[in-house]
Amino acid sequence: MSTKQKRYFLTEDEIPRQWYNIQADMPNKPLPPIHPATKQPLKAEDLYPIFAKELCHQELNQTDSWIDIPEEVLEMYKYYRSTPLVRAYGLEKELGTPAHIYFKNESVSPVGSHKLNSALPQAYYCKKEGVTNVTTETGAGQWGAALSYAAKVFGLEAAVYQVKISYEQKPYRRSIMQTYGAQVTASPSMSTRAGKDVLTKDPTNQGSLGTAISEAVELAMTTPNCKYVLGSVLNHVALHQTIIGLEAEKQMEKAGEYPDIVIGCFGGGSNFGGVSFPFMRHNFFDGKKTRFIAAEPASCPKLTRGVFQYDFGDLSGLTPLLPMYTLGHNFMPANIHAGGLRYHGAGVIVSQLLKDKFMEAVDIKQSETFQSGLLFAKCEGIIPAPESCHAIAAAIREAKECIKTGEEKVILFNLSGHGLIDMTAYDQYLAGSLFDYEVTDEEVAKNVSELEKII
């Protein structure tokens, strides 16, 4: 084994058999999602036309701290879990920091990212309910690839709307989805009313996750025996992702350490919540003082510059209204390469936790993230996804602070996926043709001013 790394694994018997539902333990519960027409809190039954019934109940469950992982899902988890916890000695040495840096390596899943952790249970619950078709959206393609694979595992047909800019930037992710048998459509498209409306106003529109969600939800609601599935934002997705943090908790014990800082990149909240929520419960109950940092792109800064308000999860207003930090569902993010983070809003759990100051958020420019990703690759041998580069950049910032203070802090971040299918982005960075994008105050103010002031 390299002297620059040390890896910690769990045995098959040590893999967690339950997910952690932080909603049940939060000092302040998230506000309820509400029906856009009646403005009344949603019941699980209101979501049945869109999602599998079990997922609807998981979404609104604020009483049970632990949810059993079905045996069929657990068996599939065992194909690639536990994922390794790695001590990044090479990065520590390069930085000259007294900090101890660990990363949870989710890039070793069959599809190369953490997204499979939720795709498998969502496909399972759909299959169990007798559903034959599933539809979804994807940005960079990690979620689309995961859902396409999970659908094939459980015998479902999958249709994926991929944000057009990523569809063009990342053709191999599209190929991966098609390899697993999914139908992939660039969004906005002419196949749905939502897509047609966008293209009528702007024929050159390059798409957004909000638009792709509208198209996927519309298809699910107009196709017999079809359900919509989602890769981030919603509570049940973060629930499934807690397998990451629950494993990391046991692996940190094997390493004889406990994190002072936990970091995840942030688009809608799935991998950040997955690595953070299990540790956060010890802040609630056991007197721990761990800091939790969500790292988002400066071009899509909903946590750092958005407003806390009820907003739609999609562009066309087909979803319930969610209480979240948002830039407004009409926000069109810049065409950065971290396609999985180009989303206008934050999940309701993370939004409440940020509001209550149980976590922090930072926004990072694209150039800094790729600079950090290259340094990490040279030190640790893994080329990270552009999304993961945000977490790496935030971890490097904290490690450099430890140089100034001399503190030997323990930093844990989630490496949410590898970047081997993102080399076009690295090519552009190395050629000096990647640019930073920042949202103006005027853009933010205009978008959020259009929101109905429910809170």
C-alpha cells in the first residue's frame, strides 16, 4: 500500500442496515411542502400520482429516526459497499498542513458516483408497486446513469431528460445511459409542453435542471404506469444517501479519529446530506461541535445569496411548493461544467439547518475548483468530478487555515464521483479557456422578487 494513503473499509456484516432520517431529530422540523393551488400542507397521498407510495411516506416522515433498508436493496449495495474512507496523506504533505484530511470515495460505485445509493431504492420501490416505467432529469449525467442502471437491475424502462448544455458537453454520460437501455432526450425538448414553452420563448435555450424536471414530471403524469424519480433535493433522496455518513462514522472509529469539519459539494443536497446528517445528530445530542460546510458554485449560489421562501422545484410549476433557499425557479444558471450543481434551490432539510445555523455554506469560483481538483489528482491519483472539486476546494481552504493556526483538525469530505468522463472540462481548464461566472445582485433580486411571499 502506498505510504501516501490509508484506506478503511467495513466488512459485509458492518454495512448499515438502516438509513438515518434526520427529520425526526431536528430541533426545528422543516416547514411542510404545500399544494400550489390550496396552499395547504401536502399529505403523502397528494404525492402518489408522481412518486412511488413508499417514497411519499419517507418524504414526509418526521417521526422515525431510522428506516430499514430493504433486503433487495441491501444485496445490491453489497456489490460496491462499503466504499473506502481514505486518509489523504499525499494532499496533506503537499499542502504542508497539520490537518488530517480524509475523503469518502463514492467514485468506486458501478456508475462512478454516489447517485446509485438512491437510484437503487427508488427503482426498487417503484418495481414493488408494479410500476413499469420511470422518468427523471439529469444535469451532468451522474444521476441519469445511476437511474438507468438501477432501472435495468429491477426491470424498469427509463426515460431521462438531460440538460442540453450537459448533453452536448458530456456525450459519454449520455452513452452510458443508453448503454443501460435508457431513452435520453436533450432538455428543453419539443416532446413536452414544458419544453415547447421554453423553446418558443428562447429557441437557443441551453436548459436547466428546473426545466428538465418539468419535462420529466409532465411525462410521468401523462404516461400510464409511470413514476417520476429524483436524484437530489427531496428528503427521501438525502435519507438514502445517509449510507455514506453512517459508513464513514464507523470507518472514522477504525481510524481512531472524529471529524472537526465535514464538507460536501452542494447542488440540491443529496451527497452533502448523505455524508453530514449522521454526524450532525451527535451535535444535536452528544455535545459534538463539528462544523458542516456545503460548497456550492459561485455561479449558482442559492445557499449564500438566495432567499428562504416557498418556491417550485421546477421551472413550469408542476411540483409542490417547497420551503427552501432559492434563487427563484426562473433562474437560468451559467454553463459551468459542474452540471450537477446547476440548480436554483436547496433541499428543505438543508435549508432549515442552514437557517438554524447548524451548518455553513461557501460559494467557490469554477477556476478555484479545477485548480483544487488538479492538485488532488496529482496527490491522490484520482481525477475528481467537477462537482466534487468544490468539496476539495473547500477542504483545501480549511487545511490552509490550519497552517495559519497550527491546529491539527480532522477534515472529512465526500468525493462524490470521479471525473473520467469530464476530461473535456479539464482540457478546457488546462488550455486556459474555462471562465468564472458570478451572479449579479440585480439578477438575484429580479428572480426572487417574482416569488409569491408565503413565508
